[in-house]
Amino acid sequence: MVKILVDNRERNFMLIEKLNELGAELEFHNLPVGDYILSDRVCAERKRINDFENSIMNGRLFDQIERLHTSFPKPIIILEGDGSEYRLGSNVITGTIISLYTDYDAQVILSANEEETAEILYTIAKREQEKKEREPRLIGAKRAFTNEEWQRLILSSIPGVGPKLAYELLKEFKSIKNVVNASIDELMKVDKIGKKKASRIHEILNFEYKG
């Protein structure tokens, strides 16, 4: 029997029903990361195209994948929907997918609909469990982040920064405190940070909170 651990906040009953039809044994849990745990090393996050694009724009995507990658060696994003639904340019989508792969070893798999998503999930889980004898386990997010990981996560949440630029900033300035104290000209010394981006980073980090 192929077992799949499902986040209990998953409300797509069509997908759940299809997994049942395929013969998967489903266990529902409050998963710390991801939507579906398929083995001890594979966890999948399912995103509709609209949600994927929104998470790119608000920076949430890389936070999610950082956590997923920290917990599972083989993270997967299933990107579900019709290609005509895209609002962002193809260069943004392609660049994001490349970044997910190169920075987090995250595979992006395209799916047309819930039925195809279910088939993808089942096929991966079956291959992992029957051929490689890898049972799914609740291991997500139990390992504490290192200080370096928290630093990268904090900086990458700034609009326009992302994980790769966060790494470059920390490589240059050694700490978040030094990044905060850096002038616009000093920030511009980092590769791929021009005056506009440096000004925005400086503004956000030094803005006086009025809440």
C-alpha cells in the first residue's frame, strides 16, 4: 500500500478523492511544512498558478521553500493550472523556477489540474516507497534553523532581495546589523545592487515604525 501524509488543511476534495481511487493510504496531519509527504526525503508543495505568482511578489515563496529544503532533501513544487493564467512575464517565472532549482534543489513539476496532480503525487510516492523502500515520516521543520539560515531568511524577505542576494549581502557585511548600518553607497558595492535597489533596502531597514 502506498502511503501519503496529507496536511489536514488541504481542502481540495477532488484531489483527495482521486488519490483514494488510485489506492493511496492517506494519513492527515498538521504538517509543519509542505502539503504532501511522499517519503522520508520527498515533500511536495502544491500551488495554483495564481498563488505561485502572489507568493513570488510578496516573497513568501522563498520562505516556504527554505523551510521545505531544510526538512527534506528532495522538495517538490507542483505548479497547477493552465499556462494562459500567468500574469507575470515568462522571464520572471522561468527565473524563479531556475532559482528554486539552483538554490534549493527544488523541482517544479507542471500539472494541468487536480486529477493530474493526484497522479503525479501517487506515482512519486509509489516509486519512493516500493522501489527505494522509503516510507513517509513526519520530520518537517523539526531541525532548528542555524543562525546563518535565519539571517538569510530575514534578509531574503525584503522585497527585491531574495535568497541569493541575501547570501551576497551577508558575505559582504558579515551580519544583519552591518547591513542595516550600511550606507546606500556601501550597499551598491554588492554585485547586482544598483542605486534604486540599494535605496529601497536602506529605506526599509531604517524606516521608523509608527504602528
